[in-house]
Amino acid sequence: MSRDRSPRRLRRCDRNALIAASLTALSLTTSGCVVVHGEREVLPTATRAEAAKAVTAFTTAYNKADKAYDNSLDAPYLTGPFADITAARLKAGHANSPSGNPDYVPLKLSDVKITIPRKAGWPRWFVADAKGNKTGNERWLMVFTRGDLGQRWRVAYVTLVDPGRVPEFETDKDGWAAAVPAGSGQLAVAPGKLSEDYATYLNKGGQTFTEGLYTSRERAGRAERARKPGLVTQFIDRPLTSGDYAPLALRTVGGGALVFFTTHHYEKQTAAPGTTVPPQSKDVQALTEGEVKQSLTMEFMSAEAALDPPGAGQVSVVSRVPGLTSAQGA
């Protein structure tokens, strides 16, 4: 390539860069304009400064929306299950307190640790692990994603994990982590199958998952609710695995992975003849359409984080954050 440095030559290179900006990373060298294809090259998904800025922007927007109970203030910074859960929470809050959140306390994140994987293609994503001031000692694990260079970073997953259950991520000599493909066969369960397997487990049980709060105890709690006299409670669990709800996995030390995934749930309460469905909280009432006479169907979105071991073994669900998104009375 010629060493011509004329303004006209540079403008041509700039035009090519703009045309390719949504798919490529560009650099200008002494030998001319060199194109590196970001959709094929394995690269860090963000710079560390860019990731830190995204965490700050999210926290600012989240606090504004929480204070005003106004989803429009943070919707541009959210996606996936966290967007659905947050939108419903703010909708209910506004219905019950139109002037804003009377119990508002700003979210403050400290001891923020950012893990950025190297990967090819979209979406780009990274994980921020921080201590929040609203949930005791639990760590906030937040997954930031974006689908192309023109998008801002958005939070798709927020899960709360006890400090002792946050794994150590595998990193290379430069500190970059490794993303695990959804179809990886090196783990006990491929990340892309975890949502389906978890939904099946909640319905039928099985040996895929270790016993614990979000597995065996969740099933036991459902069985207890289903036995209440005069009230039939039914559950439907469905996987969500595509688009903004796609699973995302980071390699952990030892060859396993921490997988973030989404599930979709319905819980229907039907009262026996001559009785009524028990009264619901103000937040549930705010999200309920129709009059509750004999039944109430509640829809939930749930974000999970699970430790998926290498090879054979059981998956351990370390966090589950469900949120009511709508309800229907009949």
C-alpha cells in the first residue's frame, strides 16, 4: 500500500472506516489503513475504562428512575430479564406512589470488580461484581451487553450472590477472561440448555442440579403452597434462550463456567367454590388486570446464575432473582 499521506488519501480511509464501523475495529499504521474484522477476530469486548464508565452510567440512571418511580429514566440502560423486572417494579411503585419513592435510598456500588472476556462477534458483554448498599453482604453480579457499536451498554442480568459463592474467573496473562459458547460440550450442561433444564427441573425434579434454596427448597415451597385448603395453585415454567434473554457464560478457574440464564414462569391460584383468592399486596394489585374473583394468574421473569462444572456433575444455582411482571384476574 502506498505511503501517500495526503488529506485526500486520509479522507478516503476515514470514509471506509465509517462504512465498516458497525462491524470492524480500525487502526491507521505507517503503511496505510488496516482493517481488523471484529466479527471474526477474538478481541476484548470492552476497554476497562469503557466498562467502568458503563457501570457509572447505569447506576446514575437506576437511581433517577428509582427515586421518581419512572421507568423512562433507566429503560435505555436496561435489557433482557432485568429490564422486564425493573419496568414492572417501577410501574407498580408509580401506581401506589405517583409522587415518587417515599423510601428512596440511592444505590451505591463499592469494591467494583470488572471481568471482560475476549471473544469474537456480537453481542459484546462483560461482568461487573460489586458490593451494594441495599442487600447486606451480597454481591451484585451485573452483566452488561450491547449488540453493536452504535448501542450503549445495557444491563441484562442482575443477580445477588453471597461473597463466598462468587467464583474466580480464568484470565490470560493480560487479565482478559474467556467466554464459553452456548453450545459448549465441555461442561456438565451446555449453557444454552440450562434454561430448559432448570424449567424442567422445577416441574419434575431430577438430578441435574444440586439441592439448595433455588432448587430442592423451591420445589418444596411450591408443593406446600399447592396443598393449601380451598386453593389450587398451578405452575408453568418455560425456558427463554434467544435474543436479549440468551445465556452468557464465563470460564471459571478449574474449567467450569458461571452461566447467566433466564426463565419465564406462571403461577395460577384458583379458589374453591364459595371461597376467594387470598388478598394480594398493593404491588401485585397494581400489576393486575381484570377483577380477581375465582382465580389470579401471575407472570414472572427470573434471572439465574449457576456454576456449571466441567465434564460430568451437578449444576449449582447460586442466585435466582424473580420478579412479577403482570397478573390477570378472573
